[in-house]
Amino acid sequence: MGEALFPGFDVLDLDVAHPQGGTRVHAVVGGEGPPLVLLHGYPQTHALWAGIAPDLAREHTLVVPDLRGYGDSGKPADAPDHAPHSFRAMAADVAALMTHLGHESYAVVGHDRGARVTHRLALDHAERVTRAAVLDVLPTAHVYAHVDRRLATAYYHWFFYLQPAPVPEDLIAGDPIGYVHTLLGGWGGPLDAHSPAQLAEYERCFADPAARHAMLEDYRAAASIDLEHDAADAAAGRRVGCPLLVLWGAHGVVGTGPDDVLAVWRERADDDALVTGQAVDAGHFLVDEAPGETVAALRGFLV
């Protein structure tokens, strides 16, 4: 359990219900001030935020869940269209959780997969999201539309995980802890950029075959039903309407690629002026690799 990483926070396990099909959400809640949701990515859990939570909790009520399929949140049953593992379902979980906690409007910060859920929240629940920050991602549809050798090499797992179950699952099962170390230590700084307590939490959760399968289903959804949702939004002209902060690691795949990161995200916003951001002196895991710079950027945006 990652609760020891968040001293003074309350622990919540809630069964949420919504039209996308509910599940159990595990979260920690703490701090004072306007509500702020923090969403982790792959292959992590809510433990990602442990290092910067004390700083943010001085000015915000933090709600820090495990995404469905990750950590100690529910592992929904599969479906042929992968909808139970879609970003839309994950976003609906967050919206239902915030309703339960009495927060009708809130800011959201997401890293990696959590940033994609943040993007979906800003579209599907636009009336509730006051501000959004996405960390080290380009929009999913943009990534799939601009695959080249560089990106396919760096994001090989996006395509490996798309293979039908149980092929990737069985291969990863040969050495799950060794494999998760290659991810956590290969996309940014060294493995010890993650604290021993965080690393132990990631190892505990990644050791669970059901969790590993659910994480792969997340990627299968991203390459199928999530792209359908994105295409429908594009056709309808739906864009992000709240202020959007974009942060990325200067030394990661996003930061060293050919894209003008802010320009790409401005294509997804109602107004260019809504989108601000900057590179951070880090790789992919900027929250752990450069916590001070990341917190400073977030606090300046969230005031």
C-alpha cells in the first residue's frame, strides 16, 4: 500500500457508478484549499505524487487516485472494444469520485497516461474542470498519426502491448520486476530517481498479473476506442476550453522530437492563449527527476 508515502492523508476506497461502467477507486485525500486532482501514468500508481504532494497540499485539497486497472483500484472485466479500459471510462471514474467528495469543479494535473485522462476530462467534463495540466505527452491521436522510426523505437511498448492477449502478458511474466525496472530507469533519469518507497510500491503492483493485464488493456483501448472518441471530438469541433499548462522533459521523447509541443496542443484548444507551458530539465519522469522545477511551474499555473 502506498498510503505511508502520504502521511496525514485520508485513504479512500469507493465504488463509483457512471454510464461508462463503474469500478472501485483507491485514492488518498489531503491538504487544504481549492480541489486539485493528480493523475499518474504507466507503470506507476498514485505514489508518483508523494514527493511533491506536501508542497501542493499547502494550497490545495489534493485528491490522488489510482487509475482503474492500476495500483489498488478496480480491474474491470475486458470487452471486445476495450471500452472498460478507455480514457473516457477513467475520466468518468474521476468525475464520479469528485462528485462523491463534494467537489463540483476542480483542477487536474496528469502525467503520462494520467495526462491523457486529463485531456479526456477537459473534453467530457468541461463544465467541471477549471484548469488542466498535462505532463510529458502529445495528444494520443497526434502520436499515432506521426509515427516514424524514432518514435516507434522509443515507444515500442505502444505496439508490443497491442498484440492480442496473452502474448505480451506471458512474455512480461517471465521477469516482471526486471521489466518494470527497464521502464522506470529507461525513460528518464536513473532508476534511483524514484525513491525506494515509491519503487517498492510500483514493484508490488506490477507483480500482480491482473494489474499488468489491465495496464496493457489501457494501451489496447488507446489504439482503438480512444481514437474513435478523439475522431468524434475533432469532427464535432470539441476542444479544450479551460487554461491548459503543458510541461515536458527536455531530454525525453517529447522534448527531443520534431514537434512544436505547444503548437500541437494549441490545435486542441479553443484559444491559443489558453495554452502555456515549457520544457523541464528532465526526462520523462519530470515529477521525480526535477520536482522543484515541476512544482514551481504547477504552482504558478494553479494560483
